[in-house]
Amino acid sequence: MGRIQVLSDDLANKIAAGEVVERPASVVKELLENSLDAGATDIRIDIEAGGRRLIRIIDNGSGMLRDDALLAFERHATSKIRQTPDLFNIGTLGFRGEALPSIASVSRLTLETRAEEESIGSVVEINGGKIFKCEERAFPRGTTLTVRDLFFNVPARRKFLRSEQTELAHIASLVTHYSLAHPDKAFELRHGNSELLRVAPVDALRERVYQVFGSRALDDLIDLGSQQCAVPGDGEDAEPAATYQLSGFISRPQVQKSNRNSIFLFVNRRLIRDRLLLHALSAAYHNLIPPASYPFALLFLDCDAREVDVNVHPSKTEVRFQRGSFVHDFVRDALREALIRSRPVSSLPLRESPQPGVRLPYSDFTQRLQQQEPVDTNAALELLKPLTKEQEAQLPEFVLKPQQQVAQAARLDFSGESIAVTNDAQPATPPVAAAISPVKLQLKVPDTHGAFPREAILDAPPSMEVLGDLRPLGQLQESFIIAASRDGLWIIDQHVAHERILFEQVLRQWATGKVESQQLLIPVILDLTPGQWIEYERIAEQLLAAGFETEPFGQRTIAVKTVPAAVAPQEAEAILNEILEIAEGEMRRVSLEDLRRGMAASIACRAAIKINMRLDPAKVDYLLRELAKCEYPMSCPHGRPVALRYGIRDILKSFHRI
Ligand code: ADP
Ligand code: MG
């Protein structure tokens, strides 16, 4: 007798279970997918002990015919595909016919089911893959699957299970996200006696997001709406070869997660892990959030079933796209546009305002009163008086007539788009800080006891749109611009703001081919490492397009003859080193566009005004105006926030006025 044997069905099922049933959440996933495939509109899931003791899923789907109830537990038994071509056009979540036999081989399973067209239902009980009971029984239409004692007969697997809480968290996350993929269906998830999720059918994804995460989460999210994209067909009047649709929610850049756990990708409503889509997502956030952080994303990509191969992995969590790079670019650009359109802003983190009930002990209070310096009432009254005409005339002009004054100064100091702010710039007008006190916020201040007028309390979410109306108040630590708008107080990081402005200017100049460069009197000579040399040869053309005219100058040495107008000659070497590093690190994987963005970020960072630098009012105003023009003014190319806003609502709250 030979040495090879065909494995028993039982063993084959246990092997398949190793791939399909990794943990309780994978059982829930398979059963949930079956219920959805069966057209259920109401799905209830009961869990005990994190899924180890019990997983029960009750659906109102099509149910199974009596003849099918047992057959479903045969390996490769499925009602979802019949022939090979079906494999490339899969419209259901399941198709492999492996889940039920796999789960049944590693648990004590009970199936109760009845199909619409039959008057009596069936019950099947299977213990560790062995049929224990199979009989007829009255049952409402639909299917109930109960899985008890998962892995009771494979102790090795049981050992790998994590704590009850961890397993439960996986289940909850899975059910939550399938509920988001199917807003029109009711879902309920219970653990023992506690209800973890219960959502009624709704019309729109937005409402389901609200049901699941609450209204506050919606403030942090951008609704993608429905973005379509078609692959052109052959010939002029041809139908499109394929169409893709993207919908869902992504977080605004101020939401930054330290891992990918908040990214949920669905392709044709199937929850998947996919490197291509993950990459498109991070490319969309490139330069908007710091490199090691991740957004929240709930993305639904829908397309013709023929466009994706779902038969890649037994757990069906991976897919292969026919037109991978098309999909990648479509998703990246759609997300990026949505991010740009939303232009939100970080708000100033506020500590909890003190509890009004907490008071100092009376004695302490009087004691402190007694120790206080006597108040100079005259000076105090003086402060309250409105300014006289003469006093107003003495105020720095910058405060009273910002538009006029600044327009003039801008013409003097800044030549068009390419500004050169040098480090030795001295303020021409009195320091901006001097202007702080006389500026009044554009708010109606009520009398001391009155309530704040309602119309002044702006409920709108913070937006960078008001940037155009910002009125500069001064500079803090010679690093941050303080400004006021109708909706609050703003703090703007001058370096980061300028970096964002230059970054966009540089990209715009490249896009329009209007790059301004300056000739260096003495070329800068750079010695490159072999790695840098290889990259240099590859990107020399890009460098030229960016305003760096270079030429080889001996072995692994280059001469830099021109640099972009915004760049100081002494920064050329540092910038080129940075660019070559980006190219070395990323070029092989990322697109030319990403390389360009990296180059622009590097130029912008080096050319931007620094912190600890005094700015005259004209420059402050220039920065604010240019920032307002930015497509994406809220963060620097490296993802740091540009501005913080202390919203009027928060101010009022902190003063206990609302
Ligand atoms: P697959 O889903 O890949 O077809 P499964 O092993 O998960 O394989 O299920 C086998 C078959 O059992 C399915 O094809 C389907 O016909 C039937 N089935 C499973 N679960 C349900 C359910 N909840 N309602 C109706 N039919 C079901
Ligand atoms: Mg299935």
C-alpha cells in the first residue's frame, strides 16, 4: 500500500475550519453573510461568554428547504454558484460552500429553518461534525443557527482565543460595520443580558451612522455622497467598460488614529482588507495628517461583480481588482476632493470649565479681599469710557483700517505670488502686539446681568471659510498670530501657515508651468551617495520642472545652477538632500504626483518664515489673506494644524453665559 491517503471529510472540514473559523467573530461573519445572502431584513445575534459558549443568529430570510437543510453541511455544498463562469460574477457574499461544514466540525451546532414555500420546518443538530439529530418541526419562516462551545473538540484552537472582552469586541465591531453596510435592515446584538447594538431600518447611510455613532461623530466626518467614475469603453459611442461608485464617510484631518482599526472598506458590501484601497486612502490624506497616523474611514466601493475577483482567500476578506490602478486613483482623488471641499479647522482644546457649584470657603475669600491693593477707581472708570476721536486717531492704523493699509504694504513688500520673506525683516509699523487692546470683537456685548443674545451664538461647525474675514489682533511669542472673527478667537502658527501657502503656490506653479527660479551666482556642488545618484538620474527632469537646474559634475557629483525663487541659495543643499531621500524611500512605490508633493513640501518648509520672528502687520495680513485662498488651509504639508479656534460658543460656555 502506498503512503498517500485521502483525508476523511471530518479532517478536511477541520482543516478548512482552520482557515475560515479563526475566532468567534469569524463564525459571526459567516453566519451574518449567510443571513444577508438569504435576503433577511431583520437579524438578531445573541452572544454568550464572548462567543465561546454561544453564538446564535436569528434571521427572517428565505430559510432552507427540507431537502437542503442537511445538504448545507456537506463540503462544497452551495446554492450560490453552479458553473465555472459564475465564479467570476459573484453577487453574493458566500459562494464556497465551506462555512457551515467548517463551523459544524468544531462546535455543537443547531440549525432551525423553514422556507416560505414549505409548511413545516427542519431541525438539524451536529456535534463536532457528527449528525446528531435531523427532524421536522414547526418553525416561523427564516433561519436560526446556534453555535455552542466553539472549538470544544480542538483544544489547540481554544487556547488561542483571547479574553472574552477581546473576542466580544471583534464581534461587536464586525456586526456594527455590517449594519453600516445595510442601513435598510434591522440589526440587534446582545451579549448575555445586555444590548450592544439595536438599529431599526433607515433610508440613508447618514442616518445609520447617526444611530450607531451618535450626532457628535457626524461632526467629525465628511459625507462622501455618491461619487461615480466610468472606465471609457472602446470606440466613441461605446458604453462605458465599467462604472465604479464610491460612498461612505471619512474623518476630517483633525481626527488622527494611531492604528488602522477605524478603517472599514467594503467592496460590493463585503467587508474586506485591501492594500490597494488602504494605499489610496493614505495617499488622499498625504500631507494632511502626520505620517504615522490614520483616519477613520467607512468606504463603500460598488461595481460590477465581474470587476473584482473575490476568490482570493478562504475567508473572503481579500479581493483582486481587474483595474487596480484605475480604482486606486479614482478612490484617492475622490477622497482628496472631498477633504478639500470640507476645509474644516481644529478647535482649541478646552479644559472642563470649573463647576459653578464649587466655591472658595467664605473666610478665605474675605481674607484675600482684605489683602488686595485698593482699587484705583478713576483708572478703572477711564477704561470703560469710549475712545475719543483724538484717541482713535492715535491708534496704530493697522487696527482701524486693515484693508487699506495692508493693500498698500503688500504691494511694497511682496511681489505677486513669489514672496520672499527674509529673516531680517523688521516691522515698519509699531509692533503688532501694541494693537491688541483697542480692537473690539464684532459681538454685541449684553449688560452684565443679561443673557447673551442668541443670534450671536454661532452653532455652525468651525470652518476655515471665515479666514478671509479674520482681523489680526497681534502676535504671541513672535510665533503665533492671534486673530478674531465673528465666530471666535483664532491662533495661527505663522510658520505652518506660510508653509501651507508656499506648498500650494509651488504646486500651482508647477501645474501651470510657471515656475520661477533664480540663477545662483556660484553653483552649489553636491556630492551624492550611490543610492542618491541613482535617484538623481531618475528624477533630474522633475527637479528641473521644479526650478532646480542641475547637471552632473564629475562622478556622483552634481552642480546646482538655479533654485526655485522662494528658496534661499543656502537652503538648496538641504532641500535637495531631502528630496532625494523622499525619492529613495518612496519613488518605487508611489506615483510621480506624490513625489512632487513631497518636493513641494520640502521647498515650502525650508522657505517659510520661521517662528520666533516678529512680523509687521502687512505680513500678518498677507499671510491671512493667502491662507484664505488656500485650497486646504487647515494643516501643513506634514499634517500639523495651521490654526486653532476658540469658538464663541466655547468662550460663552467658559464664562458660564450659556
Ligand atoms: P455558502 O454561503 O458559501 O454558499 P455556506 O456553507 O455558508 O456556504 O452555506 C451553505 C448553504 O446553506 C448556502 O449556500 C445557503 O443555500 C444555505 N444557507 C446557509 N445559511 C442560510 C440562511 N441563514 N438562510 C438561508 N439559507 C442559508
Ligand atoms: Mg456562507
